Amino acid sequence: MRDTQPVPSRECLCGQFALPAKITIEEEFEDIELVIHNFPVFKCKQCGEITISPREHV
């Protein structure tokens, strides 16, 4: 039998729940291009808002 942990969810600014997700961030600074893969965020299933700091952590 496996030990399964529930997926941590956070409350979104809209009042619904945001679940962990990973995104890619791409920024260009003069001669340098910065790409961050699998950046951990929370994405709301209701409104689609992506946030680094859910409401309860602001």
C-alpha cells in the first residue's frame, strides 16, 4: 500500500482554490535571455489566475 499525500491547494484571490502548477518564464534583458523552466506557482481552476503567493500568504 502506498502512502499518498493530498495535493496542497491554496485559496485564490477570487475565493476559489488554486492548485500547484509549473510554468516557463521567459524574459529578455538587453543581450541576455533568461528562461526558467518548471517554475512552481499556483493556478486557480476557476478563474485561471496564476500566482506565486496565494491570498493566505500575502
